[in-house]
Amino acid sequence: MNIQFFGAARTVTGSKHLITTEKGTKILLDCGLFQGIQTDEFNQRFGFKPAEVNYLILSHAHIDHSGLIPRLVKQGFNGPIYCTSATADLCRVMLLDSAHIQEKDLERINRRREKQGRPLLEELYDSEDAAKALNLFKTVRYGQPFFLGESNEVEVILTDAAHLLGSAAVHLTIPDSGAFKQLTFTGDIGRPEDRILRKPDVFPQADIIICESTYGDRLHEKETDMHAHLLEIVHQTCVVRRGKLIIPAFAIDRTQELIYALDQLSSSGKLPQIPVYIDSPLAIRATKIMKEHDECFNPEILDYIEKDGDAFAFPYLHYISSADESIALNDKQEPCIIISASGMAEAGRIKHHIKNNIGDPKSTILLVGYASSNTLAGALKRGDREVNIFGEQFEVRCQVSSMDSFSGHGDYNEMLEFLSCQSPERVRKVFLVHGEYKTQISFKLKLEKAGYKDVHIPALYENVII
């Protein structure tokens, strides 16, 4: 068999890995959107023929893993898409939301390309393509083995990766050269102490591992008291300086973690009585879906819900749906907290909130998740004093803070802990994906020290014969 890497190769977005078995069966692991600056053309072409792909297995619903599924269908894919029930429910809102963003952004992108004398891009997909794709989803339970297709050639098991509601590591048993190869795709690896989700599951022994490496060169800061840190940022921004606290957050999981933390502060009487706005229709729908999938929750939040009644509702919390309500927030002068998507500040309402507050020294932009270096959030986290928003340069005069404790990606120790269920001497090869190249080199050395003897960092479009 062979594996070809069509995304998340020496970068953190666009996850797509195509397996071709000895019999010619083509299995695509994830079908993610490239995100960030100058990624438009990467999203236009796959590098393979979608109509030739037999099966798609989706690790989780984040757009950098699922966002090109409608385009895959638009270009001829018509096979089943396997994932967990929670992932399917999230994709029903995320992919339609993504289609709306594609339709909205294309005109702006093409205006820029026309001025530059570059060819115009076609629409990646529309809402109809997303709806067609959603009809192909088939859900499976964690730990329940199933076979791909009627031939029963390849067996699949999904285990909980604890990165996002419904996220999974994918385990394939593939016949090859008269034997069976065990291949694991980790998807994105969560954290053992996630505030909402259960701990990652152990997974079967693998011969080949395709492993994410997002935080392969760093450790998350030890947060002695996350609630105290968050409360201090709220106090300094909203009480002392009388400014706005602007938080770019992924609509799913990160936003709910923030709401849960603020709910706990409110319940304990510590949160100042200031309005908190969740300005993301997607986050509102995702919060409802999360409440419907408490089978993914850890015991601590389940106990809190039993006592409190609801982990995602407290006084002064407002969910904002309409565009008019969102625009009206810009005219409000009083201190407030605004949580809005996207987490990397590359699209959505958050860009407008950042644009309107980036020049205000009283306000704070709080970064709470991974930020790719080529995104607006990445530039802010890096400390750039000028940033580009909607094609204009803005001086960064507001405060910029970050909290690693909200990250949904495991650091290198947590990833090594996730892999500790494996016997390294039995793993023939590890492929590192979903990470910046410098980070991957660092994590490769850590894996080799842990006993993994063949660790490879594939380049984009690289084809490896196993």
C-alpha cells in the first residue's frame, strides 16, 4: 500500500492523507481546508481525483479537517463518510456555515486578485454542495469495529481523541502482502485534563502511525489557577481600564470552555456584573449540540451540571445571532466581554471586533488557542505592532494577552503520554503531520529518544510506499 500527503504536511491546516491499498482501494483520512494567508489556490485543487476515492474517514469536525468535504463531493466523490455521531452533528452546522463564508468571501478575494492581474478563482462550494455531502455521512460509535464496504477488506475502529466533541483517532487493519498492517491516524490529540471532555482513550498497537505534532516543541504553561488568571484579565480590562475584552475563539469547544469558566466564576460570585456576548451563530448552535452529547463529558462537568443546572448559562450572558446585533456591539461604550469566531481570527465576526478595538489602549485581545503564524491571531500572538485586517494596516495599540490553558491540543509531553500505550519497538514508521516544520523536527527528536526508530516528516504531495 502507499500513503500520499495532500495537506497538513509541514503545516497545521488542510489535513488530507490518502491511503491506497494493495487492491487499489482509496481511503481518504480527513478532507480539511487550508487556512491562512495565500491559501486560496491550495483549496482549489486536491492533487488527486475525488471521484476515485472510495471512502472518507473524518477524525473530527474542525474546518481544517472537514472544510473541503463539500468540494470533494462537488468534484465527484460519492462514497460514505465515516465519523462519530457528535462529529456528524457538528458538521451539519459547520459545513453549511463554511459554505456561507465561502460564498461571502469569494467576491472580496476575486476583487483583490483582479487588481493584481491574477486569474479569478471559482467558488469552492455552496450550500447545496454542503447539503449533498451531509447526506453521505455514516456514524459509528467509539470502539465499535466496522468494515469499509461490502468486501470487508479494511477494518476500522475509532477511539476518543478528546480534542473536540466527537473527535477520534482512526485505526485501520489493512491486508497487505499476505499479512495485515495496523495503521493509526491520531487526528488531533486532546489533553488529559480537558475541562469538558473525557480523557483520550488508549488505542490498539500500530505498525504505522500518522501523528499530529502541533505543539511538538513546547509545553503548555502550568496554570496554577486558570480561573484566577482569567478573572485578573477581566478585572484589569473591564473594571480598571473600562475597556472591552475581545476573545477570538473556535466556535466549538473553546467557546464552550470559556463560557463554562465564566459560569463557574459567576456562580462563585467573583465575576464582575458586566455583559458577556457570545457573538457567533455557529457557537450558539454548537453549544446546543454539546448539551445533547454529554456522553462525551468528563465526570467533573457532569457533577457541576447536576448541582448548577447548566454549565453554559449565567446572568449577563447574551447569545448574539443577528448581524444587526453584532454590528451594534461596536457602538457600545461600556465595558464588556465579546467572544467570537474564528479562533485564528481569519474569518467571521471576530475580525470586525478586532478591527474596531485594536487601536484602543483600554481594550484587550485575549488569545486562547493555537494560532498559525500566517494568521491574524498568529501575528498578534507574535507581537507584531502592525497587522493587516481586510486589506488595511492597523497599529496594535490595545493590550494582547494569551492563555495556553485553554488550548485543545496536547503539548509534547501530553502527546507522548497519548502514545504511551504503544510499544515503540513494534512501530515500524511514524509520519509527523499537522505541525510547522521546525516544530516537527523538535518532536521527531523527542520521539526518537522515546524509542521510535523511524520518524519521517513528509512534504506536501509526498507519496510513500509501505
